[in-house]
Amino acid sequence: MNKSFIQKRITELRMEKGVSEYKMSTDMGRSKNYIQAITSGRALPSMTEFLYMCEYLKITPSDFFNEEVDNPALINEAITALKTLSNDDIALVLNNIKRLQQK
């Protein structure tokens, strides 16, 4: 992990969420150029800001560093929804996932 990874990953996750650097900066209560400063390499977020950024992006810190998962926020949303279903409904969803994987 290095600075360029953090820059690139923030950009990827921000774009998946569909927000601009400006909007993400102001939504987080920071100056309008805060995220741009990070993605351009002029700054790095503090640990507190990093955790808040993950919360804003609806991902875990582990998700942030896991490049193998596309759109972790969407996966987290699906997992949260699955937790509200009955075991029978979860089995149906799992069968559908397996069917889709065969295509």
C-alpha cells in the first residue's frame, strides 16, 4: 500500500457512489478542495478522516483495501438486506445467485 493506491482507491469508490470531489468534500464538512488535495497527492487523510470517509462511502476499512471487490457499497447493502430475510428467502436468493453464476 502506498500513497498512490489511496489516491486511486478514493477516486474509484467516489465515482462508484456517483459524487464529485467537491460534493464529497463539502458533505464531509471539509473545504471544497479537500478530496481533490488527497487524490492529487498533496495531502493524506488522518485516521479519523479515513474512517469517516469509509462511513460516507458506506464501506468498511477492509473494503477500502480490498481491490478484488467491485462496488463494495452495493455488496454491503445487499448483505444488510439479506440479514432481514428468513432462512427460506435467503436460500432462494442463494439459488438465484448460483444460477446467475452459471451463465
